[in-house]
Amino acid sequence: MITDIQYVVDNTGSKISVILPFMEWEKLNLEYQKLQKKMEIMLGIQSSMMEIKEAKKTGVKLQTLTDFLDEN
């Protein structure tokens, strides 16, 4: 886990910044990037599900997976 964390405080003692070892920063940044990608995928799935639901309501015919794969 994270060790050797240092805090920078203002005149009132409130924490305003954090200093941590570079390798810990790299680990945190990599994990953050992975979570961002996961969120992007999940939001795309959510959007697709909403599109399917709306298409069913309105009777709009959506492209099938087979049709999509045949295009490429």
C-alpha cells in the first residue's frame, strides 16, 4: 500500500497538497486509466441498451450483429 505520504498544509493547518513516491503515483494513475476505460465501456453498453429499449417502443428496426459483421 501507499507509504511515505507527506501532506502540504496551509497557514490554518488544512491539507492542500499530497506528496507521494513516484512509483505509487504511477500505480494510482494506471489504475485510474483502467477505471476510465471500464467506465467508457459501461456507459457505451448503457447507451446501447437504452437505444434498444427505445427502438422496441417505437418499432424502429435496428441493425443485427450479422449485418454489422457482414459490412466489414
